[in-house]
Amino acid sequence: MITVKIIENDLDRYEYITFPVNKYSFYDQLDRVGIFGEYTASLYDVSWGSYLKEIKLSDEPTIDEFNFLAKRLDKIFENECKEIAYRSVISQYETVSIAEAINRTYGPESVPVFSCGNVKEYGAVVLENDFLEELNEIPDELYSLLDNEKVGRLMQEREGGIFTDGYYVIPSSYEPQLVYDGVLPEPMDGWLFKLEVTVMDGDDPDEDMLETLTLPASGERIAELENKFGKPVSEWVWLSFSSGLGILDSDSMQNADGVEQLNEFALTVSEMSRSEFVKFKAVLEAEQPESVSEAISI
């Protein structure tokens, strides 16, 4: 996760928001502290394990860029070695642009990471794996006579490797990739509802047919799933339900008449302006509708 500080320009209002975040949740947090005008966003904190604590950015990223970086970090930091490799590569520079921070999340597996805390331990790794070509002609029985510390120090000098948190890393081996060059591979999540949908197989839901559906959904997406399920949308059921907006993650929404009704509601909300949406949320909180039909009427 990364935490971004949002400061409304020319005012004292600010808010800390954790990314990645859904678009509706993001604006809801701003609405609740009264940030409606132009704002400035800056990276406040990076929270992953004990390895990466900060990224020093040289520019002012957009909210979508912050969100995509957070998604990428979530993905690569599922693997400890990738996390260490990324931190080691990014820390070689005093500052990086948001594009560089994003692009370096691709390809961290090209960076060798060894579990060893000093040159002596790395020397043993070098000898065990025949990394030092000059030693190829030495009989195996003589390896035990070699000085692990000297071998490790020699290889470190050649590779420019670093020791960090019990690991030896070679950042210079990183192979750069250009994935983000002004157009993000994916935007911030803008769904109002996320469902796991399927159809009934007799008396039970067919979990083998389970699909993730985000709302509002296009006619093309609905038609695609109708073709897969072999049944119209009116016969679909959902096994899980969540909303990008906390106030809508309620029993009244989950007890909708069906996916079509939820999609109608989501489409209506998605067409609202920011000011209309603020008023709508206020009325929802005041009225506490007991059904999706009532929410649609509001």
C-alpha cells in the first residue's frame, strides 16, 4: 500500500488516502472532509514489509498514476525476492519519476537475490555455483582451500552488488522495461458493485461457471456472459457482493431483484456529476432506503 496526502489548493483541508483505491471510495473520502476544488497529491508513505519504506519521486504524479503504482507494488511484493530486488534497484537513484517507479515494477526477477549477509557467505555461494570462471580449472578437492571471503569480495566488486537485510542483490543486472510511456495499462477501478455471478444448476449455484462482474456493465459484457451461461441475465445469481462505496455495501443493495436492477442503478449513478453525487449520498444517508427500487427513485 502507499499513502497519498491530498491537499486542497489555497485551503487548509487535507486527507490521507491509501492506494490502490476505487474511484468512488476516493471521491467519497474527499467529500467527507470537504475537498471539492483543485488539489495537490504527494506521496506520503510506502508500507510494505521491512524492505521498502519510501520512494523519492521527482515529479507530481496524477491520482491514476499513484493508483497504478500501488497495484503494481501489491503484485510484485507478493514475492519477497522481487520486493527486495525492486527496492535495491529503485534505491540506486536519488529520485525517480513516477514513470520510472512504475516501469521498474516490471522485470524484478532479472535481478539476482541471494540469501547471505556478508562477503564470506556470498563467497561460499559463488564457489558452490561456479560463478567465478577463473576457478573452472581448479579440481573440486581444492575448493575447500579457497578463501570464501576473498572470493566473495572479488565478485562483489565486479558485480556492484549490495548487502541488504540478510540478502545479497545485484541491481546492475536489472533489465529495464518500458511498459508505461504516458498511457497507463489500466485506469483506476471505477465500478460501483462487484459480484461473483453464476447460474443455478438444479437447486445449487453452479460454481464451475462463476464469473466476476463489475457494475455498471456494458451491454456487450452482459451478452458475453449470457452466451457463456446459456441463460438470460434475469436468471443469474450472485455468490458474493461488494461495493466501491461503503454506504452501498448494505443488505438493501444485496437484496436487489436481480443483476439487471443493480446495473440500472449503477448506470444511473455513473452518469451523475460530482456535485450531484455528493447530494445523492447525503440523501441516501438520511433516507436509508430499504430496497434498490427506493434508491433508484431517490
